[in-house]
Amino acid sequence: MSRGSIRTLMLGDAQAARVVPPSGFTAQLTLFVSGAMAFLAVFALALSLSAGRLADRWAEELARSATLRINAPADQRAAQTAAALKILTQTPGIAHARALTAEQQTALLTPWFGADLDLDDLPVPQLIEVIEADPGYDAAGLRLRLAAEVPGAVLDDHTRWRRPLVEAAQSLRRLGWFAIALIGGATAAMITLAANAALSANAQVIEVLRLIGARDRYIAQAFVRRFTLRALIGATVGVAFGLGGVMALPEASQEGGFLTGLGFQGLSWLLPLLIPLLGALVAFVATWSAAHRTLKELT
């Protein structure tokens, strides 16, 4: 594209702009589609980023903790707990190990068994919380030593249920990016249809312009500029409403768990500002392609 063409595209041309209807079905369709898709893109982006943060947090938190269960008779539980704590304090890579009190274990089981739970009525093992340090400990070696010295000890490093949780969060993040790509494709398709409709509706005007010497590039630029600006305006409004909706969502909290904190944090609040620019770019490419293809068909 030449410098003059870029100048015409950016500043516009009063005569060429008359080819494109300033209002009507195509204008309303372009504004609505770009705004609605930008609104959805904001939430898809927020979902993807939130899922990514969740996956990273779960991976980090669960990787740094483990649980040691002491499954021993009541008369041996205290001795085996003390022996296990001694082994844990001697193991390189373990930052901290503590045996949970009866009150703490009751609090963990209360959501499942109710507030009137009595541990004396249940064969509940003694739990020991293990916090890993950098660069970590040798889990296989620790299991072998515990098996030899503390027969009732079972080390659970949360690997079995940590991996599915992290993979689910990562899949949700990929789904969010896929949704954004799908939204972009749907926007391009709808704007292409709107541009084709506008070109077909103005076939006679285009023919007159050709008779007086207007080139197809000159005519196409008028359509591209008008539809690109419409998409930019519509996407800007959609992003504004989308950000308002995200700001209305509940903030992250320990009680809310996964259903809170679905939004942006820090500099990620600037990412939705790129959506109108990307929407305008999609409209530019879609309209340019549709205009040149339709003008060839009208030849």
C-alpha cells in the first residue's frame, strides 16, 4: 500500500466516503457485532488469566506441602509420631514439620462430619504437616526410612490429586484463549458479510465511480476505513462495558475459592485495551479482502 493510500485510509476522502452508507443495517450490524464480541473477549481474557494464576498458585502451594499420616494403634501413636517428627527434622529439604492437634484435625473434618464430631469415636490417624524447602527433599528415600523406622507412617505428597487440579486449571486457560480466537473469527465473518452487503447495495454507485476514472483501490479504501472505524468504536464501547462487568465481580478470598478473583490483576488490566485495536485490525483485514473480492466480481 502506497503512502498516498495510507493517508487516504487514515484521513478519509469525502467523495469516496459517500460510497459507504453512514447508517443503516450494515453500520448497526458492524457496531453491534464488534461491541458484543469485544465484551465477550474481555470476559474470556479474564477467565484465561485467572485460570492461569489459579494453576500456578495450586502448583506452587501443593508442591510445597505434604501430609504424613500415622496409622498406628492408640497406644503406639504418640511414640510413632515423635519418631516421625525426629526423622522429618533430620531430612534435608524439609523446612518445617508439625503434628496437628486434635482441635486442628477436628476443624478439618467438621465440614464433612459436622460440628459435633468426636475423634475418639473415629479411627482418625495422626496427621503431620510437612513443608518443603528449596531445593526439596528426596520423597522416595524418606518413604524407605519411614517404612523401616515408623511402620505406621504414610507420606502423601498430594501428587495424585494435585496434577488433575493443575491440569484442569491449565485446560481452562487454554479454553479461554481458544474462545478469544473464536470470537475474532466470528467478528471477521460478520464484518465480511456486512461489507459484502454494503458493496452489493452500492453496485451502481461503484459502477459510476469506475466510469469517471476511480480505481478499485480507491473505492476499497473507503469501505475499509469506514468499517474499520465502526469496529474500533464498537469494540471500545464493548470493552468499557466488559471492564465494568469484571470490576463488579467479587474479589479473591479464601472463603470464595475458585469462584472469586475472576478478573485482572496489576498490569493485566491494560491487556483489554488492546482488544479494540485488534478488533480494528480484524475489521481492516476482513473488509480489505471482501472489498477486493467483491469488486472483482462486479467487474
